Amino acid sequence: MTRRELLLALAAPEPRLQLVDVTRAAGINFSHHTGAFGARYLPETLGPGCAFLDYDNDGWLDVLLVNGQDWPGHPRRKAGLQLYRNNRNGTFSDVTRAAGLDFSFYGLGVAVADFNNDGFPDLYLTGVGQNRLLRNTGRGSFVDVTAAAGLGNRTGFSTSAVWFDYDRDGHLDLFVCNYVRWSPEADVFCSLDGKTKSYCTPEAYRGTTCWLFRNRGNGTFEDVTAKSGLFDASAKSLGVAMLDFDQDGWPDLFVANDTQPNKLYRNNRDGTFREMAVRAGVAFAEDGRARAGMGVDAGDFRRTGREGLAVTNFDNEMIGLYEWTGGGYIDRAGETGIGAASRKTLGFGCLFFDADLDGHLDLLAVNGHIDDSVRNLARGPAYAQPPHLFWNDGQGRFRDISGEVGSGFRAPKVGRGLALGDFDRDGDLDVLLTTNGGPAYLYRNDVGNGHRSIRFQLEGRASNRDAIGAVVEVEDAAGWQMRRIRSGSSYLSSSMRAATFGVGLQKMVKRVVVRWPNGRVDEFRELATGATYHCVEGRAPRALDYR
């Protein structure tokens, strides 16, 4: 049997999975607060983000939901972020107060990582004004170390963030997206009808640079934005993903900009970056115009060993699906079926994942408009919009199966944040999504085709403890798959850090290669599927659980 025949055999004729809404049954009761009081402030259109994380290190994923707050002088209701602890029985308990997170600020995004290598995940919260760095005490709570870490002298309008070790010194650095120069005092009047105030597009405001903070390894950070070559006052950034597009072992960054050209920053391996988006073919749409980039993810959706990119955009702009072709990227959205299906939706969070564990990365995107007044326009776009779940058939085509995976999943929502994680530890990836000015949703993934997975939870020693930037490669009967350990991606959100591979009905994989951030390579052979393996850098893997 040829490799192509094996790939086709792995791909089921039809996907068999259900995404079951378990939000209420799980005990998650959250309502996002935009703070809106009629002034139509720009930040009200953007949030919120969400995260899967194991904050107490008990082996079960917990849920964090970011929230906004009232605008000064316009009190409406108390709101704040919420942390839900996994009770290990399909339900969650609200532990926000006990965890020291019972505070309010105008939050938008969250990036999760162990920045001080102590074994517990920490939080970086973005929003309007002062962002927050919260250190995990290891005793079930967090403390605000923003000022102590040297991050308290920066305020702005921050969106997505990503932790990554750009200089490979074993300490996680922090990249923060910033949107535009906005404040209530500098708010601009925009209108769809010339009379009534509407939400402005970012074109009404000047851009502002993203930030790069280098981790000194002693609990403090240094602002290296300018000397790293990343300063760009024209940027209007909403999404960021780490990848290694040139495969030199050093982490690069893709940044999705709204109405400005996207950026692709190549790591020069000397503490600086070079912007490559135009040369690589990802700065503009095929017609040469900048699109309204929102969310982004990187993944090897072709099983070629090279990461492609998915970028969500405004309605009438389509999702961008970029495949590496050797000399640059080509947008394959049109020929794969993703373009036409996404043309009329306005996308935010997006993530690659193997939804039905058939060995091929699918693509999930959540959608929703920014202005509820579009409902008053004749033949205009909808405000609440259904999500897309694009199933990868393994032959170069994607099909939207969002209407086939459960009666409630395709219901229109004003979607924003999106994260993935296996909260019930059954081997597949579940879905957490947020809506603007509305509830959060938790969908349990029930794969019904008997397909199995194999998962790798990495722990660095010489590398950063989270092993962010590491690559896991798995050889199965059809060839190789790869995943990168990362934080961030999607939109304002953070997903489960472990790498999950779908392997169909296979009970064994031939070989596993782990490429650590510091350059070390570990290799293992003949590992059973249906397992999660804990891999410590330089040691043999240890199976944690089976299903």
C-alpha cells in the first residue's frame, strides 16, 4: 500500500463526532460585560478571551474567562474574570475569590505559561489600561507581580499575547499585541447613517507598536521592543502565533493586523527580528490589499512537516489559509473550500485541531460582527453568526461540518475567544468559546468512530520548563505528523499545552521525535496509543493514563 493509499484509509469517509453543549451541566455561569452605556467605545467590540489551564497541577484542566468592566462614571454592574476549578466529574466550581482573582479591570486577553520555571502556570492578562502579570503561588492562588516584574510602566490597548523563548536561554519571554491609540477622551464619532453613533473601524485611529519583554530569569523583564527590531507604530495588532517558518530551530512570530499589512517576524538568532511578510506572501490578500486580520493559528494541516497559517478576517474577506510552498506561502482558502464558506462571516478565534482523531488537522473558527446595528441594514451581515468547523478530508479539501456535530453548536453567536483542551481526559479535544456581551460555552467532544489519540506532555530542563517552542513528531502508518508546544494563538486565548495526535484505529506509533527548544533531540520507538506520555527532557517517556 502506498503512502497516499494509507492516508486515504486513515481519513474516514464521513467524520463522526458530536460537540455537546455541557456549559450549564458543568456549572459554568458567566456573562461577559462590555461596559457599554451608549457611547459606542471601540474596546466594547473586541472581547473576551478564555483559557484552559491546570492552575493547581492536579492533572485536570480548569477554565479561566476574561471579563470587562464599567467605564468610569457609568456604573452598571460588577463584573470580573472568573476561574473555574475542574471537579474531575464533569463539573466545575467557581474559585475566583479563593484564587485571588476577584478584581475588576477592562480585560481582553490571557496568555498562560510558567514564566519563572517553578512548575505552576502563571497568567498575563491584557486589556485597556494596565495589563497584569499574575504569579501562581503554587498554593491555589495568584499574586499580582506586575510592578515587581518591571511591567507596571506600560499602559495601552492590548489584545493577544504569547509567551516564547526567542533567545533560547531557558526563560520565557513575552510578546504583547497592541491595537490602536484610543482613550475615552480621544474617542471618534463614527456613524453608519450619518446621525447615530456607531462603532468605529480601526481606520479611525492611529496604530501603535507591539511590545517584546525579555525575561531576565530573576522575576523581572526588560523592554527590548526597539532594539529587537519589532518597534512599529503603524501596527494594529489583534492576533499572534509562534511558528518556525524557516525551520532553523528558532521561534518566529506571525502577527495579524486589522486593516494594516500582517507581519511575519523572522528570528535572526542574535536577539533581533527581520520582517518578512511581503516576501513570504502573507502581508496582503491576493488582490494586494490589507485585510482585517483578527485571529491566527499555525499548524501542519498538510502533513508535510511545515506549518501553515490560518487567519480570520472581516466579512467579505474570507479566512486566509496559507500553505508553505518552499519559497513562500500561497493562500489555499479558495481551492480548499474554506474561502467561499467563510466569505460572509466575520471571524475571530481560530485553531487547528484533529477534531475526529483521523490524523488530519481540521480548522475551527468562531464568528460574530462588531456592531449590533448591522441588523438594521437591509441585506446586511448578521450580528450573531454560526461558527465554522472545517473538516480536513486528507485530500486537500475542507468541508464545513458545523451543522452536523450537534444541534446547538451551529447556533449563531457573537463569537470571540476560542480555546481547546481535554477537560474530561478522554483523549479528544473539547471546545471553550466566548461571546461578546454574552455567555461562554463549553462543548464536550464525543468522537464516535473508535479513533484513538496519543498525547505528549513535555517538561523542559535545560529548555524552559513548559517546553514552549518544542516540536513533537509522530510517525504512524501513514507517515509523519508534527505539533509545536506553544502558548497563545487563536484570539485573546490560551489552549491546553500538551500535543495531541489523532491516529485513527492504530494501537501503536512507530516512532516519536521530540525536538527541544535548546536543540536537544530525544527519540522513542513503538509507543502505545490511547495514552498521555509525560516526557522530561533527556529522559524516557512515562505513561500517565489510558482510555
